[in-house]
Amino acid sequence: MLLIHCPWCGDRDETEFHYGGQAHVDYPESPADVDDAAWAEYLFVRDNPRGLFHERWTHSAGCRRWFNVVRDTATNEMHPEMPGKVAP
């Protein structure tokens, strides 16, 4: 079981949260101009590293806010995301 730190509510059990996927994925500037292959890549293709990974989470059973964390995919250890820092 993961213990996730909500920046507004503090440490809570993972059952209070929903995973939002990889952080920092830019929405296409002109979605109507994107072909099907590029749209499918935007929707479904994500990095899958071993190690530090930037993720989005929402505290769905609490404050309902979205936030970013850096999770080590090898150990599940979670760290708050620091502005300007990008994991390798």
C-alpha cells in the first residue's frame, strides 16, 4: 500500500487517490489538425522508465485537487515534484 502526500491534506492512503498518468504531456495545439496516428500516440504512448518518473495524481476522496509527484518505479518511493527539476 502506498502512502501518498497530498500537498493540501498531508499523508493519506493510496485508496483516496486516482492516478492521472505521466505528468508534463503537452496537449496538441491544434487537435483538429492532428492525424489519427499522432492522436493515438498522444493518448496512449507514455514513457515507462525504471527509476524516477513524473506523475499526476488527484486526491479524489479528499480535497479533489490535482498535483504532481516524482515516483521511483523500482521502489514506489514518492517525492514531491520540485519546480524546474526533471527526472532523468
